[in-house]
Amino acid sequence: MRKNTLKQLLKANKTALNAWAAIPSSFSAEIIANCGFDAVTIDLQHGMIDFAQALTMLQAVSTTNATPLVRPSGSEAVQIMRLLDAGAYGVICPQVDTPEIAKMVVSACRYPPVGTRSFGPPRGLLYGGADYFQHANDEILVFIMIESKQAVENLDEILSVPGIDGVFIGPNDLSISYGSGIGNDPQGEAGEAIETIRKKAADRGIATGIYCGDGDMCAMRIKQGFQMVNPASDAVLLKNACVAQVQKARGETLKKDTAGY
């Protein structure tokens, strides 16, 4: 089976740059996958993407060295299994607020006897190789998102669930949960919670990732010890680039969006 190079990077405690694809376009996915990112995450939760579009985007990413990941719209096992069957080499599952949800996510990503994933990966076999079934449990990457006060309160129990490869923090939702409004760099309780999550996961040998608003924020989070970061979504990057060119042409002060998905 094709090795999951992103998983190898994270296991070696190295830094990984992850692109975030919200635009429903295989061409857009192909462009960002050719920009030097270690992984590309196709976002079915907040991106404007359905399964058919995600399939073509996974095919586009698969022409590059970037590891194809998905963020499903939730923790529903059927959707997770279908996206893995379509060739995703890992999931970043949102709103994992309890250990029970974490167990369901891990189980959906693993074949029996360690999980409940149903066999039938047509693109998994094409992209991964003929021996996909024999090695998929070891290669598929499972990230769960911690993005609420409830999840932080349940953090120790969640991190104790076997099979979790990484935690990924959603700072906007985490900030909202603590009553601070949206923001990719929340302060106060939400900011303290981010460091608590990172440290507790790292102490258990679990990889840590966080959504960032731009490259500067990525650099800051890497210095804090996070392993996987992404400089906003393709939609935000496209918007910022277009606005910057308009503002330059008009001689206006440059402004950019660092909060949006």
C-alpha cells in the first residue's frame, strides 16, 4: 500500500503544512496541491462541496505528492467510510465533544477486528494499491477536532480513546464556545484552552494541528509546538489576493481576512 507520508512526518515529530480546500473545484484543488503543501484537506463541513465534487478533488490531489485528507460534515460513520473508499488518506472530523463520538470516528476508519469499517474501497485500491485492506488500518490518519468548551472538559477521556492519531483545534468555534466571539487567535480562557489541548495531546504522543488565518499565524503556531497548520482556506486566500490587487491598483491600504473559512 502507498505510504501515508503525512503520517510519517507527524510520527517523526516534524511540521506539516496543510492546504484547506473549500472551493468545489478539481482544478482549484490541483493548483493548491501543486504549491508544496504536505497535505490538502477537502472540507465538506464548511466548504461548498458535495461527495461527487470531493471525489474529483481527491483525484486531482492524488496526481501530486500531497496527502489527500477530508473533513466530513460530521461524525456519521457512513459518510466517513465513503470518503475513505473514495481515496482519502485521513479524516479531520469536526465537533468531537465526547469520548463516545471519538470512538465512533476511530471505529469508522478501521477495519475489523479493531473497527467497524465496511470493505469496498474502489478508489482506495486504485490510489493505495492492491494490498490496501492489509495495511489501511495502519496508514489511514484519524484527526478529531476539539472546538468546544465541552470537548475541553472531556479532553482527558477523549484523548484516552485508542486509535486517535491527532487532534485538530478549531479556534473560531472554540472562541465562540467560551463567549469570546470568532477569532483564530483567541485570548483569555479560549487561548489558555488551546495550549492545554496542545500540551495534553503532545504528552500522549498524539499529533497536534490547528486552523490558522495566514502564514504569519502558521509560523506562530509552529513556534508554540503545533505540528500541522494551514494558512486559511483556498477561498480566503483567493479573496485576499484579489482584494490586495484591487487595493494596490487603487492605491488603498491593504487589508486581509484572517478569520474566515
